[in-house]
Amino acid sequence: MLFLCLVFALLGLLLGFAHKKLKIKNDPLVEQINNLLPQTQCGQCNYIGCRPYAEAIAKNEADINQCPPNGEAGIIALANLLGKEAKPLNPEFGEQKAPAVAFIIEQDCIGCVKCIPPCPVDAILGAAKQMHTVIASECTGCELCISPCPVDCIIMRPIEKTANHWQWTQDV
Amino acid sequence: MFNFFWRKKKSTFTGGIILDGHKQVTKINTPQLPKELIYPLFLTSDRYTKACVKVGDYVKKGQVIAIADSLLSTPIHAASSGIISSIEKRLIAHPSGLADDCIILQTDGLDSALEAEPCLDYRQQSRDFLRKKIHQAGIVGLGGAAFPTAKKLSGSPAIHTLIINAAECEPYISCDESLAIASAKEIIQGSLIIQHILQASLCIIAIEDSKPDAYLALLFAAKETDIKIQKVPSIYPTGGEKQLIQVLSGEQIPPQKLVFEYGYICQNIATSFAVYQAVLLGIPLTERVITVTGAGIKQAQNIQAKIGTPIKDLVQFCQGYTEHAQQLIMGGPMMGIALASDEIAVIKASNCLLIEPIKASAIQPCIRCGDCAKVCPSELLPQQLYWYSRSQQWDNCTDYNLADCIECGCCDVVCPSKIPLVQSFRIAKSEISQQQKQAEQAALAKKRFENQQQRKLRIEQEKAVLLEKRKATIEKMKAAAAQRKLN
């Protein structure tokens, strides 16, 4: 009897120790959900970035159809991961658009730097009273820089269809 | 000894089909100089060149007009002398049928060339020097895939066997065969240079047994060297890299592995010839032999064409189209791509132009006969892959080794329901690679966003610390002032 108590106590201690030592800091589900999100950090889902939205989905606070850039395929992927039923994109949060990147009309830019802090991926290059430009390869097309611009010199340009981006399709 | 070794291990690959040759081996004819040469700056996926000439510049034959932006890309040389008339968007030889930036060269008819820099004794030169020379000459694999040769010859891990691929197994194409008959000696020289660069102990030229003239020409030219000329059975696609290695050595390269990891390298025979020209004569790659053939052309023949020549000029040289000309294919009937117009120019990868009537046939549902699996040279299950790609199950496609499909088209030929299987595999492959690209882009954006968040947090913390410090100093000063008042 005493021996058994001792063994259980030891096992209990071991479990407690393992819990402390091997605790996973990040919720793995949040990480998995976040990996399925497009990382545009555009905030169209009403959260301030992709990770907060992933956290909200994990906590069942947000639905899976609030991410317009992710589109239908993304909703299906989320539904498969979470064992939920796929549903159409909620139009309240916007529509899925063709991929585009921001472009600064350089002769109109006054160098006010107002567009630089909102950019979630530091894709805008510029300094006060200097002309700014967008690094197109880093831009996620989140459109967060459009509204802060006082002279409306930032436009969204659809990504040009080139032979390099071209994909085989059924009708060729 | 080696002879015995190879004969003993001689085997064949699974699958494959025997096709009608339709090969008309003519001597290589040279057409007149085209008025205009067109050079696309886009090579293949993710590989670009950058124009280094301006509109109005006068260039000579052999002059670099576009430079490589990485080792995976190769420079472009002018094939004749003349003036750069424009750099504009033109249709390019690509399955997309899209236009892309091209350098347009108006030839002046003089064909004056830059002075060549030959390197007579290549054995005295370092292997790096020779690789650089090959890269600067703009040489790519001329079998159709156009992979940069210098990159392929980088020589690590160690290569024990160099295979010069002269199998040319696809019907209609006969450019390599006619080149082997006409320039066997030069090909042997080029092969020796490549063997020297790789330090490979063995060099084999593999040629189909249906090409006796070319076989004899090569055999005669190679008699004083260690190069082996080996006949391979005429089964399509024996010219595939892995298939050829299996036929020659009996060794099967596993799926998703590359042949150089196992000590083999395959080079096309025309590439060998280009290496000879680049190293021993100092001439960059500006011309290639191309087969113009099919029921839609009046006089099928092999042509020594300048790279950049518009296809319509070659058609004119072949006496024009017949009434059967309905589609234009670059490459052979099995693996070629349809081109939208004959305004498009010949590129380094163009080994054949096939002008054919369209053979339309109604697609029937799959009856699961399994014939496609029997002929697949990569030992895949085309029928299973077809279902997975149709239902967009990309993960399953990858698990069933879709990446190993060489798009040879054997399954298309034997399918009794006439299902365009290769087409659906191409769609699946490009979708999978697109998804990979998007995932990479998302990972990059995520990392940049997280870095920014961390930076903002750090700045906040630093501000807070600074504020604390200031508060403390103010407190101190206040206390000191109070002390002074008291005193």
C-alpha cells in the first residue's frame, strides 16, 4: 500500500515536471490556422493581422469565412483542418480580388511618410520630403497604405500576366 | 573490359512504345540571312536575361546583346551584324502564347563577326576557365530543355559517367542525326572537352539502332579515343535521361532523385558540338540545326538556322505550306508545344518545327483499362494521377510522384478513350508549383510582419525605459532642490 502510494506520488511529480518542462508555448492549432492564412496582414477580417484572426478562429470567436484574400480554396482548407463545414465567403468583409500590388505615382508623391507606418511588411521605401516607392516583390496587396495618403498618389496595379507567371489550363 | 561490362548489363526500361519514325534525314541546308532577328529576354521559368544594348546600337555577329542575371540564365549573342531597331513586346516561343520583351535586330547583310577567341589546348586550362567559357558562349542543353550547360557541368558530386545523348527517339526529328553525320569529329572533340571538365572516367555516346549512318560516322570519328559509341533500342522514350541510363547501365535512378546524384550526366549531342565551337573555335552559340517537317510543309529538311530567325522565314525556305498546314508545333509530335503564329522566332531550345493537320478526336470517359500504366517509362500510374488531378487532389498527385512524369506522351498515344492525360498532368504540375510559390511568398510576408512587430515592441520598451530614467532624474533633481531649500 505504502509502496503504491510512493509510486503514484513519484509519477505525479514526474507528470508535473513534464508539464512545466515540455509545455508548448504557442498553441499549435493557432499556428496551423495561421499557416493557412495568406499573411497579407490586411485586417479585412476585422482583426489587426493574420495571427490575431487565427487566434480568434481557434477560440471559436470568429468564423472561417472572413478572409477575402484567402478565397474559397482557403476556406475549404480551414474547414478541412477544423472539421467544419465549408461556407461561402462572408461579403461583409469584402470580396476576393485579383492579386495586385501598390504603386506610388512618383511625380505626385510629396514625401509625407504617412504611408510608411501602416505597411505591415515594410514594403514602402522613403524618407521625409523624399519621394517614396513600393518594393513590388514584398508588397502583399493589403491596401492599408491607400487611405493614409493625403494626395491619393498610391494606386493598386494588378500583377501583370507574363509568360513566367502563366499556368497550364484546361482549354489550351 | 568496359565493353564487356556494358554488354553484360545492357537492359531496357519498363514501358515505352515503338513509333513510326517519319524521319527524313537530309543534309543540313543554310537559308539566306533573315532581315530581322528576334531575341526574347525571357528564357524559361524564372530565368531572365537583361538587355545590354540600346535601340540604335550597331552590333556585330557574336556580340553579347543580353547578359545573364544569374548562373541559371545564359547570355544571348547576336547571330549577325546589324542595328538594334527596337526592344519591344513580341510573341515568344512559349506555350502561354503571350508576348514578352524581345530585342529586335535589323541585319545589314554584311554578317561581319567579332574576332573569335579560340582556346586551342583546352587541357592546359583550368576546369573553371572552361566552364566560364561555356557559360559566356551562352550554351544551353540543345535537346529541348535548354538547361544552362555550365551549371550542369559544375561537377559536384563526382561524375563517373558522361552520356552524350544522340538517341533522338521522338518521331520526325532528325537534326541530331544529320549533325552527327556531318560533324562527327567535332562532336567527339566537344565530348572530350566535357569529359575533361567533369573528369569522368567513362564517356558513352548513345544512339538509336535505327540510325546506322550516324552510328558509323561517330564510330569512325571516335576510333582513336576512349569514347564508346553504344547502340540503344529504338523504343520511345529511350532518350529520356533516366531511361537512357537504365538502358546503358542497368541502374535505375529512384523517383524524385536527380541523375547527377548517382554520378551520371547526360548531354545532348548538339550541345557537345556547341561546346566544341565555343572552346576550340571561340564561337558563341548563335546557330543550331533545326528540323522543319510534317505534312504541312512542302520540302521537309534540316536547316542550319540562326537563333532568332522568324519561323516564317524558315517556312519560306522550305517552299511554303501545303494545304495540310493547320497547326505549328515546336518540338516533336509527342512533347512539342503548339505555337500561335509563325512570326515567332527560333530559340535555342527549338530542335524541330512540325507543321501538321489537326487530328481532333472525341474524348471518351476513362474505362480504367490500365494501358497507360503499362507504357509509362517512369513506372507511374497515369490513370490514378489523372483522377487526382481532375479532382484537384494535389497532395495525392505529389504522393504518387507526379513530379517524376517526363511528359513523354506515351499514355496519350495508347489511351483508347483519347484522354489528354499529359495535359492534365501539366495543369497539376503548374498548379502545385504555383501553390508552392504562394506559400513561399506568404512565409516571407509573415516573417517581415513578425520582424516589424518585434521592432515596434522593442521601440516601445526602449521608450518606456527612457521615460523611467527621465522620471528618476527629475525626482532626483526635485529631491536635491528640496534639500537645498531646507539647507
